[in-house]
Amino acid sequence: MEIQTGGILVAKMNRERAGLWCLLGMGCWLLLIIGCQSSLEEAPAVRETRYRGILAEDPHSTEARYGLGRACYEQGKYDEALASFGAVLNADSTHAGAYVGRGGVLAQRGDFPQAVAAYERAIALAGGCADAYQGLGAIYLRTERYADARQAYQKAIELEPDHAPSHYNLGVGYS
């Protein structure tokens, strides 16, 4: 039964409110799910501590050293990150991820020629490394080489279609 009050159908208004509350409820569930997922991921400081513990027991663990470099990089500890990536490359000169990490640190420091060289070495070792192309694209954007940036981001997306940073930065490269 619909009741008309002041020209507005109350039943219709209640349906619209119900739809709005339903959308809000779904949004809350989505945030809850995302929140639960992100709480399962370790913070960089926690990972740093874990990797330092592994390295205390096995100083030659290349993957723990690489993980330590990434954790340090994420915390802005660039000297430590660079040292960790360097140690990985001393042990395994074919570790593409360490070259990507090295490129990231060097780019943060503004040493673009060396960062480009590190990313290109990663690509030479593992041509399917979207993160290396993403890093190159970021440098090209910062140095106003827009066509090269777009090409790098397109390659990253070709390799990894869901690579969100490359999609975003490709749009920036066109603006």
C-alpha cells in the first residue's frame, strides 16, 4: 500500500532508502574484506625483523637478503636497501629482482642514468619483468620523456595486464 504525503509516495521513498542502505551495507562488507586482507600482510618493519632473524641464522640466504632490501626500501632506508641488493647481486649476478630494487633506490636518489642501467639489466635477465618496465617508465616521466614512458608502461601492461601502477602512470603519460 502506498501512502501519498505532500506529493511524495512514502513507499517509493522507503524503497529508495532500502536500496541506499543495501549499497552502503555492501560497501561496508567490501571495506571489511579489504581490511581483513590488508591486515594479513606484514608491515615492512615486521618483514625487516623477520629477514634479519633469518640472516642471523643463515647469512648466505640470498632470498632473505633480497627480502630485507625490499623491506628497507619500503621504509625509506635506502642505504640499507642498496647494501642488501648489492649483496644479493654479489652472490647472484642474475637476480633480476635485485636489479629492480637497485633501480628503485637509485631513482629515489635522482641517479637516473644508473637507475635506467639497473632496470635495463633486469629486463635483459628477465624480459617479462613488469616492475622493471614500470621503473623505467617512472624515470622517463620524471625526465619528461613522455613517449618513452608510455612505451615502457604499455610493455609492463602487456606483460602483466593487471599491473595497476602502470595503468595509472600510462594515463599520466598521456596527460
